[in-house]
Amino acid sequence: MDPETWHRDLIQHMTLEIEEVRPALLDRELAVRIDELRSFRHVFRNIYLSELDPKRVELLQQRLDATLSSYKKAHNEFIGKTKTIAEQLKD
């Protein structure tokens, strides 16, 4: 795994369903929104002395609550589905 793209790859892998092993954690839309935040964080950390685009910062801030809420919902669904798979494996 390439250390330069590790976080982006992880987000992509969380969109994959592995049948009878685990469901996808994220749908494509949520993955895109999370990747936007990852990208912003990456730019901010690595090019921190350059100016930030205030419109982009504001847009990300406006989307943050909805993204977090969607992530929590997706995570709870993921946990429920994995518990169901685990129970089926016991039988």
C-alpha cells in the first residue's frame, strides 16, 4: 500500500462490500464527502503557509454536520449488518 495514498485508498475500500464477510461501510456519496475533508486536511497540513480559499472552507464547514450525521448512520448500519453476519456464521 502506497503511504502517499493510504488514507484515500482506505476511504475507497470502505465503499466495498465483501459478500458474506462484511457490508460496505460508506456509500459512494458519503465517501466523496469524507474524501473532500481528507483532501482539505492534507492541503492544510502540507501547504499551511499558503492562503486558504475562504469559499471552500465555508462550503466544507456547511457540509460537516450533514457528513458527520451520515457517517454515524452508516456506521450504525454497518455494525448491525456485521452483527447479523456474525450470528449467521455461528449457526
